[in-house]
Amino acid sequence: HGDDGQFYATAGKCTHGAADLADGLVVEGNLIECPKHNGCFDFKTGEPKRLPVRTRLATFPTKVEGDTVFVQVTDGKHVHIRYDAEDS
């Protein structure tokens, strides 16, 4: 989640090199860095923030109910992810 306490969800692959962004780092607030070529995205908006990435990431709406984060994917269905509130 972001420094504002909100949860955000994006596509998991870099739009430049198709690397798994889960293997990247969160740097400088809400920027996630791709582990392959070090391009950055704003994980709140999906906007590219550092080359070589030029194409935004897909982003998905989220909501929290108790200890479950729901992510609305593009087909209108929801997936849920449990998290330990003490770790957040």
C-alpha cells in the first residue's frame, strides 16, 4: 500500500521488458522500479516516470473489507487478497 494507507493494484509485468514488477523495488514514495531496466512507474496511476518505460501500466480499483483487499479486474469480477494488518 501507499504512504497514504490506501491499497493500489497494477498489472504485474513491465510494459517495456515484460519483467515481473513484484521483483522490483518501491523507490521514492509511490514509484516502483522495474528490476530489468530500472524504468519506473507511479503505482497509484500507472504512469511511466523514468525511461525506458513509455507505456502506462493498467491499474485496478481496490477496496478493503476487514483484512481482505478486493481488486476489481477488467471483466467486472473481483479477486481478493488477504493481508496481515499488523504487517502494513
